[in-house]
Amino acid sequence: MLISLAPPVLTLHLKRFQQAGFNLRKINKHIKFPEILDLAPFCTAKCKNVAEESTRVLYSLYGVVEHSGTMRSGHYTAYAKARTANSRLSDLVLRGDVPQDFEMESTKGQWFHISDSHVQAVPTAKVLNSQAYLLFYERI
């Protein structure tokens, strides 16, 4: 199965649970995922919204949801990347004027770890080494 229309947002759900008979168990193995993802190998030759001369369909990681704990108990946290409001994605979603004070130029590209009410700046390496459960990419 191939993609015939590249979406503006790509959400990937990673299977972290395995059934063994009547039991479920959590899979804690680290899964490598890229900061920039090329979806071209998974698209049809005539993908409707990709320029004919383009050989790549690129997506940039902007969010990760992580689960810590076990099947029966645990905690979800998130990593989010600061982006500017006038990105292609925002233009598609908002379909209108973006307030001037919505810009985040000083933190653009910075990753943040969010756990309940605690927010902390983190390096990209920490994000890429997380136990990802959901990955959020936007088309670039």
C-alpha cells in the first residue's frame, strides 16, 4: 500500500504493547526515529501534491508523546518543538491572519519536555532517545 496524497501532518503511532496469551506487556525497546523523515519511498509515483521534479517528500518532527511505567500504571509526557506561527502548517490550519505577538523567534527550534505543569528546555538528542509512543511530523 502506498500514499497517493502526502498529508500536511503525519502522526505515527508506535506499537508499545504485545499480547502474550491472555496477558499484555509493554515493549520498552528503543525505536529509532529521524528528526527529518522522507516519505517518498512510501508514496506513489504520481503523488497528487508533490512536484513532479521532486524526489523527496520531507517531514520535520515537531512532537513526541512518551509513556513511562507499565501496562497497568504509568505517566504520559510530551516533547514539543517551538516553531513560528507562520509555518506552512499554521497557514493551512489557521486559514487567516496570525497575531504578531504569536511569534516565537527566540525559541524557534528549541525542544521542550512537558510533564503535567513542568516545562523544561531539552536538547534534540534527548528527544530522539525517548521511548516514543506517538510521533508528530509536519510537511516541509
